[in-house]
Amino acid sequence: MIHGAGGKAMAELIASIFAPALANPYLAQGNDQAALPIPAGGRLVFSTDGAVVSPLFFPGGDIGKLAVNGTVNDLAMAGATPLYLSTSFIIEEGFPLADLDRIARSIGAAARAAGVAVVTGDTKVVERGKADGLFIATAGIGVVPAGLELSGDRARPGDRVILSGSVGDHGVAILSQRENLSFATDLESDCAALVPLVAAMVAAAGPALRLMRDPTRGGLAATLNELARQSGVGMALEEAAIPVKPAVSAVCELLGLDPLTIANEGKLVAVVAPEAAETLLAAMRAHPLGAAAAIVGTVVEDPRRLVRMRTAFGGERIVDWLAGEQLPRIC
Amino acid sequence: RGDAPNPLLVREAIRLRGVVQGIGFRPFVFGLAERHGLAGFVRNDGECVTIEVEGAAGAIEAFGVGLIAEAPPLARIVAFERASRAPCGESGFVIRASAGQGAAAAAIPADLAPCPDCLAELFDPRSRFHLYPFLSCTRCGPRASIVRALPYDRANTALADFPLCPACAAAYRDPRDRRFHAETIACPVCGPRLDTPLAEIVAALRAGRIVALKGVGGFHLLCDATNPAALAALRARKGRDAKPFAVMVANEASLDRFARPEAGHRAAAAGPARPIVLMPGRARALAAGVAPGLAQIGLMLPPSALHEVLFHALAGAPDGIDWRTQPLPVALVATSANPSGEPLVIDDAEARARLGGIADLIVGHDRAIVTRLDDSLLMLADGAPAVLRRGRGLVPEPLDLGGDGPCVLALGAHLKATVTLTRGREAFVSQHVGDLDSPAADAFLREVAAGLTGLLGLTPDLVVCDRHPDYRSTRIAEEIAAALGRPVLRVQHHAAHIAAIAAEHRIDEPLLGAALDGIGLGDDGTAWGGELLRIEAGAWQRLGALAPLALPGGDRAAREPWRMATAALARLGRADAAAARFPTQPLAAALAARIDRAPVTTSLGRLFDAAAALLGLRLVQDHEAQAAMELEALVTTPRPLPDGFTLTAGQLDFLPLLATLATPGLTPTEGADLFHGTLIAGLAAWIAAAATEFGTDRVALGGGCLANRVLADGLAAALRRQGLTPLLARAVPCGDGGLSLGQAALARKF
Ligand SMILES: [Fe+3]
Ligand SMILES: [Mg+2]
Ligand SMILES: [Zn+2]
Ligand SMILES: [Zn+2]
């Protein structure tokens, strides 16, 4: 691919790679925008996400799948049905067309799986060294039915915190690939669209469901701290209840990382009124995306808004969010 | 006109500053003035005592001499100002109420062990205080631990709920009584009571049981330190760690039964603060479980009347007081009663709830502990006492910074956290708060910060913390600063270690310092910990560092010395030997394979870990610095390895030493001698070269590694041989417990 490619070259690129991969009536119109029907009832939900990942292809996914699911999941966390997506590609000069083709088809497959259409897009090629191969920005629109109010400020003391499955899979799969760690070869990213799981959860818990959030960057630790701050509460977790795969534990031990701070791309945290917790848990476990779901803690009153965790040894530690990468604290 | 003043009368105003309050100073002045037939008054004024005396010139002169010469033992007078006043014909001497001082400049006295006079009463069957566990006077007893608010009056202490009986009330009002205005005065008639008979406690201890006893600043867990089964039970119930326990013995004479104290150890242990003092242990005098693998043992003498009567009962309740000078073959483990990693338990109900699974008998009393204070811990370094943990008996006595400055609040580090608040030329360094991983410790740090600022009625101009963004203390500093609308200043960890020493020694000029430490975040974002620094007027500059070693797994490497040994092997080009060398570590091969991609550190603490693991001494630590302490315990005579280090452009590299330590066949003892000897030689050469370039003859030695006595003594001596003056941390810990002072001191000059 050549930087500054003219209009014709770009049009051919789009026609040969993106159009077949993403085919849908809106894209087929060939306009610079998509004219979409207004969904009846409910409210619009709108979100955007930028996908940057190295390596671009990793066990369990690639940057294309990640870009779609990132936005789709952000919409789904509001209880919304995602409908439309836009994609914007920033491509480094010299990027292999074969890789681009593979990624475009992955985007198509992920969009179909999530039930969304990529209705508009953009492509830019930048000079060598100005992008790490490829960046993808996506934005999405979904619709949430009237009466469903999920928001990060709705956690109340006594509510239960439910996690949909094991933590750290995505981040550790990426790390293992990057660091060439042979003993985590069978570990895959959990990258997935959570739409069907969310639908099952909304159906099961109804208004008892307070909020959902996907613990992506910063992991479960950052997400719970965000929610604690937003809701003005504390959270009390049980370490033993949080599922962590052995390969994830092993890599974390080797690199000195905390699995709770590692990114996930196909997990969600739900806060639910205590009386509906078991019902919701059962509904989640009945779905393949929530088969390993677990109640991992309780929302508590705490003016300090701390996320605390009872450890396997019976002590209690603060689960803090990190300012950046994990730095040693032991003097 | 009435009577003209007698022309032979003179009047003089005297102001004294220093430790002059809460130690019976005013009654002393009263008695002295009466003895010299002087009229006038004495009054506490802020941090000063103001005296005006009127009488014959010769008598006033004698009075002035007596003020210094006969001052109560705990007084420390740092400034003495005199001015003449016009005589006003006053008659009689009075103690005036402390007028209009409020909390703004008031002092809070520290908790002190019973004074000799109180001890005499305690063991005198004719005294109304005979065997009363809560006796005290103006010169001794609980203070900081029971103060709720200032001014320091009984109504503002935990004794507010104990109305004085007539005898105590009379003593309180009598200026000639030792208990004149003793806010903690109490007797068996009107004072607090122990909730369990002494005989029951004694029986439990003799039977090898574990007793939780409410002490001065918190509950202790006590058990017979000579009973291996009792020790094993305590270790099993408290958790699996091997942390050394402190041991309490009856009196000074008993120290020698269990240790080999030097004169300095003896003096420090017998001082009124009654700290735990680290001293060479006596083999097999105590059960092995007290301090596994360590040569030093922490001994403490009874810190309160309650502990005195307990030992008296353990001694078989002998008559008189002579037993206090006889060695007693009784030693009690006395360790802080806290669930692992959490702050000390201070409340009776809390003790029953949280210590039930640990203690067989829980003994409380009805005098509340207001302020949680761990036992202070002290070592001898370079021949003089050095505080390793500030707590009971030392807190909250302020340090004199030697000059005025803004009011700053510093929150310290993440481990061994303390808080420092400055007021004028004083720095109040808080008690040991501990490691901030738990929500309870987080709450304790906030409580200490709020308590200090609240008690002293101060609003800091500036809040200071470490550069590390993820220390809990950093987060709390940010929150406090935001709430106050004040800025946050972030000080580099090792600059703060050096600045703490500069502050203690009141050095204002540019100072050269070596920070020999675990890990702190460096200005370049890497893990520092063996640094030569120059600090000056709030700024710092790195002049040199140890050669970096890999730090594979970050904090994991601090817990698992085998990782640091692998880092050392990697530097020797033998990373592939790690798996065979550490067969018990399943991650060894994977770790060695990617060690080039690990972050690096210049920490000396991690070099200790590497050495301990290379020698096969300890691969995984149960508690902080365990490997280094066990390595130190093996030292017989430190011996430098010829050409054991290289010195290039400010970088000190111990690679040749590591090569020798990695050689199979070297015994741990030989290795410990070589390691310490070479370290001392290398560090001394490194520091001396920098001092020459810097043009200075004094150098600060800071950081947690200085808690190693072999290193502290050896390095100080080596530097002195080179004509340099080593400055060590004394009143605040060399490790992270002293960090808040350094942060505050640097920030004040910023
Ligand atoms: Fe430090
Ligand atoms: Mg997102
Ligand atoms: Zn006394
Ligand atoms: Zn009384």
C-alpha cells in the first residue's frame, strides 16, 4: 500500500477488499455517509472505540474482530441492541494487502456475529513509521428499549457483583504471543460480542439489573474502581470467587502481573440487586459466554470508594487501579 | 504613691524552649522558686515555658543555674532566654494557667515507663498505689496514647471518665506533690481496672498459653518465649510467616540472660521510652521459633506499670523492690496483636472479635487507647542508637528542623508508612502506620494524617508524596490536597531518604548522600535503590548508581530472591544455568529465557537478595528483608574480595563479587563474609571518590539497607578511615519509615 494513493487507487482498494467483506445495502449505496432508518421506540445509544494492538493477529482474534467487539460491547453494556457501525482505518504505508484483506473479512464476520452492519467507513494511508501497521477506529449506534436504565452510577450497598467468566485471557494471550511464552500456547483471547449474553441477562433480571461494564483496559481492577467512584460506593470482593485460568496465573506469576489489572475483551461485570443475583447468575451460566460466571463480591458503603478483596490467606487487600503500567512498590 | 518597690529586688523573665512540657516541669520550677524564696509565676506558652521571678539578685542567679542543672530527667532545653523586668512587688510564686495558647503551638507528650519514684510506690506495700497497674505521675505514664484533644487536660484524655477520689484530687491540687496537675493520676479507688486477675494471666503464661494483653498503645500477644510449643502455637495461629518476635524481659539485669547487650543496648532498652532494642542474642536462651535464622534479637523492658506488676507476679510476688535488680529467668514474646498485615488492635471488643482465634486469654481494661502506637524499635548503628520504627515512647515528640518554613504534610511511602507534619521549626513524625495494602491500613494512614493536623489545628500549605503513582500514600495525598485546595509535590524516593538525614542533622548546605535501599521509582522511571545523590535546597541530582541488574517480575523479584540470583547469573552470561540451579522453581527456565526483556534495578537491597539466593540460603522470602537478615546473621568477619568490584564513571559494579558468590562450593558463611566485606569496601571507595569530587567531608547514609548493622558499622568505619564523616538516620528510621520526614524537609525548601 502506498502513502498518498489517489482517489482511484483508494476506490479500487475499497471495492476489492472492504466492499465484499462488509457487504450490506447501506455500504452498497457508495455514499460518503449512510442514511439510516430511525429505530422505533427506545433511545439511541452511541459509542466509539479505537483499536490498537500488537501483534495485529493473536490467538483468538485480530485487530478487526477487536475493533468491532470493542464498540459493540460498549453499546451492549447499556442493554442496547447494536445496529450500525462505522470503521476508520489508519494504515501504515507498505502494509501487506493480504493482511488487510484478512482483517476486513474478520471485521465482516465479527459484525455478522454481533448482528450489526458496517454502514460507513474511511481509509487513510500514512507514511512509514507514523502508525504501527494499522489502527482501526469504530463508532456504533444501538437502541435500548424504553424503561431499561443501566448506568455506572446505579450500584447500591448490598448489590451483588457478578463476573461473566475468567479474567485476563485477552491481555495474557497477547502478552504470550509478544513475549513468545511457550507454556501459554493454548490460551486464546476471549474477544467476543457480548450481545446475546446481555439479552439473556436483561430478560432474566429485568429492572433488578443495575449496570454492566466490560473490563477492558486496566482489567477488572480499573472497571470496579471506576464503578465505585461513579456510584459513590465501595466493593468487597472474594479472591477465591474470581475465575483465573491456570495459564493466565502462570504468565502473571512469571511477569509479576496482577490478573485483575489485565484487559479482557469478552467479559462483563454486572451489578444486580441482591434478590435477583441467583436468577441472573443462572441465566448467565446457561449461556456459553457466561458459562463460568460467578458472584465475586458485594457493593458496600464506603466514603473512600475502595475496592477491597478478601484474599485466599484471609487478609484483606485494596484492589487499586494503576496509573500506568505496573511498577514495583516493594522498597 | 504607695510603697516604692524594694531597690534590692530584681525581676527577670526567662523563656525556655525544648522538651519542657508534660514532664512535670512547672512543678519543678515551682519547687525551685520556693526553695530560693522567689516570687513570680511559671506558665506554659505555646512550645515555651515562660517564667518570671522576683527576688534577691543572688537568689535569681542560683535559680537560673538550678533550672538547667536540676531539670527533670526528661527535659531537654534547647533555648534559654533571659530579660530583666521592672519589679512589681509580687509575693509568692504561682503556676499560672496556660493562657490563650489553644492547640496552635501545644505539645503532646509521649508515653513513658514508670519513673523511679512511681516504681518505689508500686512495690511499697504501704503506698496507696501498691501494685496498682495504672499509676503514673507528671513524669511518667501514658500520654500520647490517651489524648483525645488539646490542650492536654484530663478532660481531653481517656481518663475523663474516672472522677478523682479525694486523695487523688488533693494530690492533683498540691504544687508540692509529684502528681500536681498529673492529668493521668489514678489509684485503685478511682482509676481504671484490669478485667482479669493477675494470677490468671500468670497461670496461662506458665501453662504455655497465648495471652492478648492490652498494653499502652495496643494489644500485645504474649507467650513464654522459652517454650517451643507455645511459640509453635503462636506462629501457627498468627499465620505462617517467620517474622522475628520481640521479647519482653523483667528488667535490665535480665537482658544478659537472653542476649549479649553492649552498654548502648542496655541504656537504650532502659530508657523511659522502653523501645524494643535489637541486640546480639544468646544461643538457645530462647525457643528457636522467636527469631528463626537470625543472630539479633529484639528485647524490651516493661513499658508500663501493668507490665511491671505482671513480671512481679511471674517472679512469685517477692517482697520489696530488690527483685527489679535481680535477673529473672522469664521471657515473654510480646508481639503486636494484629491479624496479618493489618493495624494493631486497640479496642477490647475488637480484641475479642479479632483475636479470639489466636489468643487463649484476652485481657483488657477500662482505660481506652485513643491512639494506636506500635512498640518503637531501635538498633545500635555506628555506636549510637538508631530508630528503626517510631511508636510508643517516641511519638509525637517533634524534631527540631533548625529553621522556620511552611506547614507541609508528607504522606511517606507505601510500606512502613509514616506521616510528617511541620509547624514552624518543628517536624512531627507520626508513629509507624505500616504497609498500605489493606483497607484498614489505608484508614489508619488517613486517621493519622487527620489526627495530626486536627490535634495541632493546622492546615498544610502543601501536601507531599512519593513520585510513585501507585503508592497508596500517593493516592491519599492527592485526595487530601484536592480537599484542601492545596498543591501536591512529588519527591523522588531516594532524595527523600537523604533529605530525612539532612533534616535530622539540620544540614542546610548541599549534601552528598548514598541511598542504599530496596526499590523506589527513579526520575527516569526505572527502579532505583543504590544511588549517589546530591541534594540542595529542595532539588536533587543523581551522581551515580550501582550497575543495574534485571528485576524479573517486579515486586515478585523482591519476594523471590532466586529471581535476583537468576538476574545475577544472566549478567555473568550464565542465565541458562538458572533452571538447574533452582530446580524447585518451575518458572526458572522461562524467566531466564526472557531476562533481557525484564526491567532493571540499581537496588542494593535486591543485590542482597541475589547474594542470598546464589549462596542457596533463601530462594523465597516469608517476609520483607528475610534473606538479607539471614545473610547478615551468618557474618563472622567481613572480608573484601580482592578486585571484587569495579568503579567506572560513578557506576559501582559488583560483578566480580557475584561471579565468586555464584561459584559452587562456597559456603554461605564464607559468602556472607565476602559479600559484606566487598560491599563495604566498594561502597566506601565509591562514596569517597564522589566526596572528593564534591569537595565535602560528610556524607549521608540512608535507605533500608542501613538497618543491616554489619553494613552500617563497617561502612561508617571505612568512611571515617578515609577522613569522611558519615551521617546516619537516628531519630527516624533509615528505611521508608523516615521517608515522610525527608519529603517534608525537601518540600519546605522547594
Ligand atoms: Fe526506600
Ligand atoms: Mg471500550
Ligand atoms: Zn512517675
Ligand atoms: Zn484515686
